[in-house]
Amino acid sequence: MDLMGPDESWLLFKSVAFPSEELPSDLKTIGKQIAGKCHGLPLTIAVVAGLLKSKRAIADWENVAKDVKPFVTNDPNKQCSRVLGLSYNHLTSGLKTCLLHFGIFPEDSEIPTKKLMRSWMAEGFLKLENDLEREAEKCLQELVDRCLVLVCKTSLDGTKIRSCKVHDLIYDLCVREIQRENIFIMNDIVLKRYYSYSKCRYLSMQNMQPFKKSVTGAEIGYCRYGLYRALLTPIHRQLGDNDNNDILKRTRSIFSFHLQDSYYDILKSELIHFKLLKVLELRHIEIDNFPVQILSLIWLRFLSLLCLESLDIPPEICRLWNLQTFIVRGQNVVNAITITFPEEIWGLMQLRHLKLPRIYLPDCPSGSVDKGRHLDFSNLQTISYLSSRCCTKEVIMGIQNVKKLRIRRDATYSGPLNNLVHLHQLETLSLTYCLRPLLPSSAKAFPATLKKLKLERTFLRWSYLDIIAELPNLEVLKLIFLACRGEEWHPNVRGFARLKLLLIEDNDVKYWKATNDIFPVLERLVIKECRHLKEIPIEFAEIHTLQLIELNWCLSELGESATRIQKEQEDPWMFASPVHVSI
């Protein structure tokens, strides 16, 4: 562990505690004392500074200065562990629970934030508010601000955290606190064989063992045939040998890790005993039909499956009335499998996220027999990928509150997607294989609220982007893998009034002409795998908001063009900071 000098220590402390404002003089004196007590340990400095990031009262800083002093030792690892414990103790109960959840995963693993936050929602870790997603983002951001969670990947526009992880020492802290069993219990459901009967298999619940990295790289050495990780509600008594049924009833989450398919049947047959299960993630098991045993888990909120073939979801899916997130992953991205839902799916009023390779959704029923009212997915936030033939007015009116929608073309549907205009909350839209006849012929047929648009394999003419340019609130445009065809892009209208990020990836464009008033507020231009494009319009040098040009797998001439734009912006008469070029 490399140690920092006093000046480096202070700069790191200040950058975390006061990243965007001037440090008051009274706090500066105490801050330097605190940074000095950290003995140059970067993790210790960052965590203590993160603890103070939201505190501006001098009394709070003085208290932390006193708290840090007893933890100073000559052993760097001990000091880090003690300071981490201090930071952990300053967390609210909700943030503690969210942080400990990282202990479920293998050490040093990069975790997709959507998966993490939806698990938090399903577990009930968050306050019961309408906007659970925003609450989850706030919790994650606070853990990041306290330097307890590390950001691995962000969205291209830098506004969203895509994946994250925790430092090894923080992972050890999570495991220790989980093993104390104050907040929840983590057990391992290990699949084994009777030693004398090779074909006889059974489930065994045992104390959790950390997913520690080994020299050989094997993460799970004690469960040869497969493992599920189970999260349980704690109770204040010791369990006896005959309390296995009680353990099953108290299990509220099951995650699969490195599982052999042949052992899936064992768990499937036992699912009916997990009466209070909220999270079921079977991402390592390939299934070819919907497991009917799941239909008895009425408290289930999060369900994730891996499927090889198209699935018909049974009408009894309506029993899972608490379901918030339903994910099915397929192996073939190009020829996506179809998940067909029955009409009863509209009864799942708590549903917030549907993520499947291709979704066939029947028309929304006009009313329910027992309640005499219109059914819809009023809480649904994201849906992907909806089959284009399901974009009827009845379906669209049933998902009016959706914020993120991905659509995949269905060969049996050729009409334009003009019903999208009714989605008054839609902010992000992705269209895959949606050819020109499917796309609206006017910008007015798109929702005015649209901020992000992704086109992939749509084979449009570049001239169609003149329609996209008129979208009033569009901030991000991604053109992926033959989104447009043709060698020339000559925009004919002034537009893209609010566009901040433009991504062009794997398209055949050779010649691009533009003026600076077409992208007046553009901040980031990213071009990937455009192997024929040689020049970015020099007019981009006049876009004063431009901060970054990023090129990947492009011609050297394109890099030279970006450098010319950078040099143009270095002219003092440009009144702008030169764009950063990354090649």
C-alpha cells in the first residue's frame, strides 16, 4: 500500500470533502489535522473525508477528529479497518443494509447498478416512496460520496452509474457485519451428493463462506456441484438441527452462483417451501419452460431467469401480485426468443421493470370483472424489448407512465409506431431492427419528453435524422451498427437544439457535412468503428460547449481531423476551453 505525503494527503482529503466549493478557513485547520492522522493511507483519507462531505458544522468536524485519533496504529491494514468501521457506524440503518448487500457477491466483482438497486427495492431496504428508483440512486450516490463504493463504469454522458464495486477491505467489513447476523443472515444452500449413492442429491443449508479470491482463481471451492446464496431474516435464538423448515420459511432471497444445470431440479422441487421469498435469481441455469413452482411464491418481488427457447407465461402469473421486476435473459441476441404473456399479466399492478429478449404483450383489458375499472401498469418504469406488433393504442395506453422503452421489430408488423406519442413520461427510447416503414414520419409523432434515443440496425437513410433533429428535448443520440445507411450525411435543417452527446458506432458514413448551429450545445462526440469516415466537420471547432471528442477503431485521418478542431479551439479569439481529444 503506497503512502501519501502531507501535501498529497491534504489534496485528496479536500477533493473528497469539498469537491466543488471553497473550504472555509476554520474547517481547513481541523481538516489538515484529520488528514495528518490518517498517516498517508489513501483509503483511510478518502473514507474519513467522505464521512465529512455532507457536514459543514465545525462541531461535526471536531467530533470526527476525536473519533479518528483512537484508531491510529502502526499497522496500515488495522488502521484502515478501524476507520472503515467508524464510517460504517455513522451510516443510517438503511445505508448500512444497502452496503452489506455487497457481501452477497464474489470479492472484487463488478456489479451492475440496476441489478443492485432493484434487489434493494425488492428487499424493502428503501423507504416506501413512489419513486423507488430515485431513492435507490440517492442511496448509491451517498455510499459513493462516502468513498465506501467505487464507481466502475458510467453512462456515456456521465449522468448514471452503470456498475460499481467495493474495496477488498470494505468487502471484509461487509462479510464481518453479515456474520454478526444483526441485520440479516446469509446462508449458503449447497448442492451435494450422498457419498455412497452417486445419483442421490440433496440441499444443505450452511453458514455463509466469503467468496474470497484464491491463487488458483477458483472462487467457490467448497461447493463442487453448485451453490445458491440465501438471505434470511434474523431471529434471536439458536436454530436446532430440526429447524430446517423454519430456515426455509425465513429465507427471503436466493441468488445462484456457478451452478450445474442438473442440480436445478433439486431447488425447483423445494421452491414451494420458501413461503416468504422476495428475490429469486436463477441467472446461471438455462430453462426451457416456465417453472410452475414459482407461481406459489406470492411475496416474490424480483424474478430473474435464463432461457434458451421462447416461453409462454401461464395465466397463473397473476398470483405473483407483488412482482416488481421480471427479467428473462436469452443466449441469442440477433434471433431473440419471444416471451408471450397472457392477458392476466395486466393484473400485476406493482410491476416496475420488464426486461426480456422480446415481449409479446396482449392488449390491455378494458376493465376487470371484479373491480369494474380499467387495468394498466401504472407503476411500470422500464420495458424491453417490446415487440413492435404490440405497440397498439391499447397496449401503449396501458403503459403510459413508462420512462424507458426498448422496441424490437416483429416481422408480422409493418405499420408506423405513431402511438408512441401517448407516452407522456417517456424519456429514453431504443429501436432495434425497426426499419423505416415502422418509424414515425414526423417529429410530432414522438413523445415531446424524449431525452435519449438509440437506433440500432434500423438501416435508415441519413436524411431521416432531419426528423430526429426536431425533437425538442433530445439530449443523447446513439446511432449503433448500421442505424443509418449511405456514405453521406448532410443535415438539411437546423436542429438538435439540446443535444449534448452524439455517438456514431459501426456505420458506413464516409462524408459528413455540418454547421455549428446544428449542434449548438453539444458536449461529447463519440465515434467508434466508423472505418470509412476521414473527417469531422471543422465547424465543430465553433461549438463552444464541446468538451470531448472520443475516437475508437477509426482511421488515422479522423484523428488528425479531431486534432485540427482542438487546435482551432486553442485560438484565444474562440473564448472557449479547447476540446479534449481521446484516441
